[in-house]
Amino acid sequence: MELKFWYAIFATLLIINVSVSIFLFKRDDLESFQKVSQIVFVWLIPLIGAIVTWRVNKSHDVSYKRNKELGGGASSLGSYDSAGSGDGGGGSD
């Protein structure tokens, strides 16, 4: 029974570390050195390193407002026309 418990803990840590490593590897905003150093940190401190690294990098992602209209798509900071200029959400002329 005790051996199965340790196998379950090891498998959980392995899944978390692999998931966070893939998440870091796919990021385009990090340089190669940053990716490697953060992945090493994740594997040196298994659970805490993975959670901290994932939360820090997740907080740097751009958040999008969901448009509830049918076919509206995602918008981040306001409306933009086809020329690329927009009101930025303020709409002052």
C-alpha cells in the first residue's frame, strides 16, 4: 500500500513538471536562456518550482475580454477598424 502511494506522488510530480516544461518551451516571449533556466528550476524544485514558474509566466499573458455577441471574437483593449486604428475603448473625437 505504501509503495503505491509513493508511485502516485512520483507520477503526479512527473506529470506536473512535464506539463510546465512544455508550457515554458512553447512560449515565444522568452529567450532560450530564460526557457532553459526556468525549466531547470522546475526540475530542481519539483512541485514548488513548477507552480511558481507557471503562475509567474501565466501572469504575463495578455487577457482578452470575451465578446458575448455571436461571431464577435476576442478583443483585448478596444475596437479597431480595418486600418488598425481604434478608439482604445475610450472613443473620443
